[in-house]
Amino acid sequence: MTSAHSVVDGSRPRPSAAGSLGYLLLNLPLGIAGFVAVVTLASVGMGTVIVWAGVPVLAALLLGTRAAARFERARAHALLGTYIAAPYRPLPARGWQVRWRARLLDGATWRDLGYFVLLFPVGVAEFVVLVTSWSTGLGLAALPVYFRYLPGGAFVFFREDQPWFVVDSTGKALPWAALGLLVIALSLALTRTLGAGHARFVRLVLGPGPRARRLAEADNDALSAVA
């Protein structure tokens, strides 16, 4: 029998800042690639299925999505430290038609497709938040070093036609550098929070569904009662 622990990790995700940053920045290119692949193959397959040419296209979409979902679970485990069990129902031993029917009726198949459609907007939002926070923090923290190399030897921030503030000396740059260090500290916390949130998202969509969790919990209770 399968214990509940083998179906779902159950632990609270606590990814490192470096792992979260690497994972979240990769979500944008992977989200774009996944969204384009799913939408293109689904459109071509559904548009040509009436003449049977779309059948192998749709089959390739389902198999490719499952392979991509396995990669995504492995990526979450490697970078976010989150174990996500494979959610798929066992396939029948014989009969390719029966096996394909089992894949189509498996809710995990459709959650895989949904994940790669959602990863695109989620990845865009995460990328914008991370790049904005980290570039702001690093830019301010390094201001005492690079302001003198800017045009006019000063960093000038304009509000309409009037300078809002001018940094033309190390003394003026130091308070902004201190603010930059604070923003970097906040960015570290934000990165880990986003990483933990995405780990829960991956676990929810690409992990075992409610039915599998209920069965696992029942098995676990039965084992505990026997013990």
C-alpha cells in the first residue's frame, strides 16, 4: 500500500533565495515556450482532427505535456526543495486504445495542460516583480560607485522638468545606498516568499489530486490501525 507521505510531501516549502531566484527567472522563458507549444499543437490538432491528421498531433501534445510536467516536478525538487509525487493513474497492461482512453480520462493529464497555459502569465508577473525589486536595490546600493561615471558626474532623477534629487558626491549617495541595502534585504525575503508560493502552486496543479490524496490517507489510516 502507498502511504500518504509518498503521495504528497506535506511539508511547508522553504526554498533558498538562490534556488527561488533561479527557478522564478526561468519561469518566463519556460512559460512562453509551454504556452506557445500547447496553444499551437492544440489548435493544429483540433483543426485537422476531422481528417485524422490531427490525431497524432494531439497525441504528441499529451505525451509531450506529460514529459514537460515530469521535468517541472524535477525542477521544483532541485531548486525549491519540494517533492511532488507523480499523480498519474496506472495504465492498463494491454491495449493501446485502452491505454490512451485511460490517459484522456486521467484528470492529471488536463491539469498538466492547464499548468503550462497558466505558467506564462504567472511567469511574467514573477519576472516583473523580481527584476523591479532587485534592479532597484542593486542600483541604489551601488550608487556611490557609479554616479561619477554618469553624464555630468551626477545621478539626476527628474520629475517633469525639475530635478527631484541630484547625487553628485559620495556623501549624498550613501543614504541612497543604505536604502538600496534595505531593498535588497526585502528582495531576498520576497524572492523566498514567491518561491514558496510557486512551490505550492506546482504541488497543487501537478501533484496528486484530491481523490489520490484521500485514498492515500485512507491507506495510511488502515496501516496505522493494523500497526
